[in-house]
Amino acid sequence: MENDFSFEGWVLQKVPPSLKLSDFDCGDESMNRYFRKYSVKYRNALLAQSYSFHPEESDPLIPIFLVDFCNDNIRREVIFNFKSIIHHDKRRLKTYPAVKIARLGLAKEYRGNHFGDILLNAVKSFFLTNNRTGCRFITVDAYRRMEHFYLRNGFVRTLDDSNNDNDHDTISMFFDLLPLRNHLMGSQTLH
């Protein structure tokens, strides 16, 4: 399909209408309810786009991963080391384009296999391939219990969350795609 993206034996694709979402169970009732009931409403309202992520040889109609993306931006004042990250001729911008991982769920029977690392690497590659949206960052409001997962995959907290107390359920984080793109292209001089 046109929107299918292959990555290391896995496929990231828009959720087809035939996908069996009613049986999806990631072990989080709120997330299950979202994907089973509300994700289609968000897609129809053009607020998010749902993708499934599964091994190429598996049945694509049984979801292993579900992930929703939406457009986002990141304000320059919340970027750690702003002056070292953003090239001087781009610093005049007040916000920078981003894509947000709005929801992410892994079927609970697949936990503990580092499949989430593969998914995040696929997402990074997906948005770098053919410059799909012109985004510089991937953002996420991560559950606190998942912070280590995102940190392990190169995400950092925004400055908004650097002094945040533990009263919030989520932590605002981002990943800068430019260094990865430069690394993949073999040059650290592109800005």
C-alpha cells in the first residue's frame, strides 16, 4: 500500500477499516478504550492518524502496536541547549515543526521484547524518509512510568518539565530528528 513503511522486517501502516480493534489489549484500560472506541472519531475529525505496527509475516488485521500521530510544534524556550541545537539562522523562529506521538499501545502479550525500541526507530525513520511532513522534532507526553523507555530511545525532557513536580501523570519530551538525519547522511555539518 502507498502508506506502508517497511523497517527491519516490520511494517508501519495506516489502520485499515478491517483491523480488529475491539480485541486490542495493551494492559491500560484508558488506552484500550481510546483505541477501541475513540481513535476512529479522532481520525474522522482530522485530529489524529492511527497506524499499526507489526512484523511483515504476521496477520496485519491483529494489532500488535497501535500508535496515533498528530501535528505539533515545540516552542524554542522549552528546548534544552537551544543555541547548540538550533543553527543561528533558524533561531528567529518562535516554534519548530514537530509530529506528536499522541497515543501508543503495545499488545500486552508482546511486552519485554524491546519491540518498542524498534517502533520508535521506525517512527524516526518514517518521518525522515522523503521528508513526509517537514518536522524537526518528535514530541510525546509520556506517562511517568514510561520515561525511561523514551530516554533510552534518545528523547529528552522539555524545559517545561525539568522543574516539574510529580503531580502530573505525563512528562513532556522530544526527540530531535536533525542529528539522526545528519548521521544517516554521514555529515554532521547540516543544519
